[in-house]
Amino acid sequence: MGDLVRNDTLIAAMVAWWLAQASKLLIMLLRDRKLRLGLLASAGGMPSAHSAVVVSLAARVGMEDGIGSTEFAVALTFAAIVLYDAAGVRRAVSNQARILNRMLEEVRDYQRFSEKRLLELLGHTPFEVFVGSLLGLLVALSW
């Protein structure tokens, strides 16, 4: 357990996640003037916590083990997949949820329909992924 709490790579990744989630809370507070604590555990939004974590992880692995190491190759590949998923697949799911929710509202206007709304904030814009990646890199370099 002692080695785990002294693992700089893991700590940097967790700090990047925490900073990204806290940033979402602050951004929404400034924008909407409402404190929404649920954002601390939510997916989607600005900046991308997924991007911050995987970029921080890959950067720290590269710094610790070298960019020629197998460990860095695994971390970088993992990061690339997560970044693609955050801005691609999960973003498409968010757009589909938004459209389906509009369709549900239209159906409700004309007849009784009791389906719950779908979660729309799942994916990220490329800018949100970029900012999350930058945050992760900054945390990794400063840790």
C-alpha cells in the first residue's frame, strides 16, 4: 500500500482527473450561477477528465520509463484510444441522445409518454479533449 500512495504516475493521473472535474464545477458555476456538485462525478463537459487522465498517465510513464519503453507504448496507445473515443464515439452518442430527447418531447406534446430523458453530456468536443489533454500534460510535467 505504501508504494501505491508514493506512485507519482498514479498520483499525477488522479490529480489531473480531480482538477478537470473541479474545473467543470467552477466553469458551470461561473456560467450558470448554480452550484452543481453532481458534475464532480459526471462524464462530458469542459475540460475532458478522460483526456486529462490518459495524457497525464502517458506523459508520466514517458518521463519515468522513457519514450522508447514498452510501458510508454502501451500508455500512449491507451491514451490515443481514449481521446478518439471521447471526441468521436461518445460525442456521437451525445448528439443522438439530444435528438432522441427532442423526439420524446414532441411525442409527449401529442400523447402520454413516460420514458426518461437520455443523458446527453457523454462525449466531448475536440476543444474539450484538447484542453483536457493540455491539463493532463501540465499536471504530469509539474508533478
